[in-house]
Amino acid sequence: MNTPLLEVFDLKQYFKVRGKLFRPAYVKAVDGVSLSINRGETLGLVGESGCGKTTVGRTILRLYDPTGGKIVFDGVDITHVDMHPYRTRMQIVFQDPYASLNPRMTVGNIIEEPMDIFSIGTIAERRERVQELLRTVGLNPEHTNRFPHEFSGGQRQRIGIARALAMNPEFIVADEPISALDVSIQAQIVNMLEDLQQSLGLTYLFIAHDLAMVKHISDRVIVAYLGKIVEVDESNDIYKHPLHPYTKALLSAVPIPDPRVEMQRQRIVLKGDLPSPVNPPSGCHFRTRCPIAQPICAEQEPELRDMGSGHMVSCHFVS
């Protein structure tokens, strides 16, 4: 069995905001998340906007200092250590392929910057490495002197991936890397990420809204709701046999490219909006929108239980 490259225990990330009568309140963006990722694995993280997906990824990389919990990378507790030595091993691909690139820097300078910060190689070696990375992500090495605005969205995302690869990382958080791209370009980017994983031995935390794409690229899938994990299972199994009501509702919204099958499906429509993370519901956070909620759901928070073969579910009424 593979040794986990990353382990997260009871991770919490609260953001302080101004409450009523100037009293402090806290947005509980991540509230007790535990997960592990094996070497060479792709772990998918899905959920609605506002469920804390991006915050989980950024907190794991210590772009945010965690409010509580423990982060272990390659056997070392990195929760409160200086992250400089680990930046070469842990990288991120941001969601917006334009906002994440400095518009005043050329593509060559953008990709070379991490190597410059860590004083890796000579100037000539860095430039050669930049050209090699551009070829790796399917771009023309002759375009190193161009600026980000001269590229398409898909090309800019490839530049962001090349920058993430510059330090030869082991672990990459892909924070919705395809959500801002056209469908045809999405497939190209996902295929490229899979090829890079095979050739470089990368480990991914793949964050996305597109459940069909998450199924395609992920080995396991975590479903998150309002800062908590509600279900975890192997990618194929969770799509065939979802157990949590929230997971079932998400999967019912995924279109199937077969008109006859699509017409026979019943869409599960959740009522109401996502509750505020400043004042989440008592007990089970999902109970205010759950079609099978009972009084116990308001009184007691369900535990994340193993239903067999590693299929974890947080619901009182799943057995």
C-alpha cells in the first residue's frame, strides 16, 4: 500500500469578520476536514461554491495559516514551520489563468521567477529550463518574450502549469484549473495534467465544480458541504452508488449524453440557498436543505463513518 504523501487532521480555517454590534464573528470556511493523499494519486474535491474547497487547498499549502488542525507532508508536520524549504515541493495552479499571471512580466520571466527566487542554476540554465517547460505544456518556446495578454485562456493556463512545474514539485493543488476555459480546451488541459502525472510522478488535489471531469481524472473523490466532508469514496464507486443526500443531488445535476437515459432520470432539486458559514445550522449542516432530515439532525452532528471498503459518509440515516 502506498505511503500517504499528505495527511490532514481536523483542519480548521476561520476568518474573522465584524458581527452584530461590532462584536467579532468568524466565517468557518473549513471546519474539521481530515484527508490523506497517496503518492501518485489524484484526489478530487467537489462541492458548491462557498463550501470551502479553495480554502482547503490554500490552507494545505499554508497560503493561509490554519486556525486549527494538523498538516503532515511526507511524514513531517508542516502546520507551523517555515514553508520556504517546502515551496519547491508543493505548488498550486490557480483558477483564473489571467489574474494569476503578472501582466507586466513576460512569459519567460514568469516561469523563471521561482528558479530565480531559489537561486537554481545559471541564467543560461534557467532560460533553457523555461523553453523546456513551454514545450512540456504544449507551447512554442519562441514565445518567451510575449506577455500574458497575448495568449488565449487555455494558453495562459498552460503557462500557469509550466510555472508550477518549474521547481519539479511532488504535490500540486489544481484549484479549478479548467472552470474558466472552453469545453474543448478543458479536455486538453485535463489530458495534459494526466500525462504530466504519469511522466513526472505528480500527486494532485484536484478541485472542481465539474463532477464529470472529476470522475475522469480522480482516483478518489471527496464531497464537501459548508466546510465539512460529507462523503468520500473511490471515483467510480461514488458515481455509481452515492449514499449521502447531498452527493445524490449533485450527481443528479450532471447531464448524461444519451437522450433516452437522460429523460428517464429524476432530478433532485435542493430547496433554499447555502447557509451562511458565519452562522451554520446546528447538528448536520445540510439538514436545512435535506429531503430526509429528522429532528435528530438538528440536535446531533453525524460522524463521518466507514460504510465498508473505505466509503465514508456523514449522515444519520445511511446504513
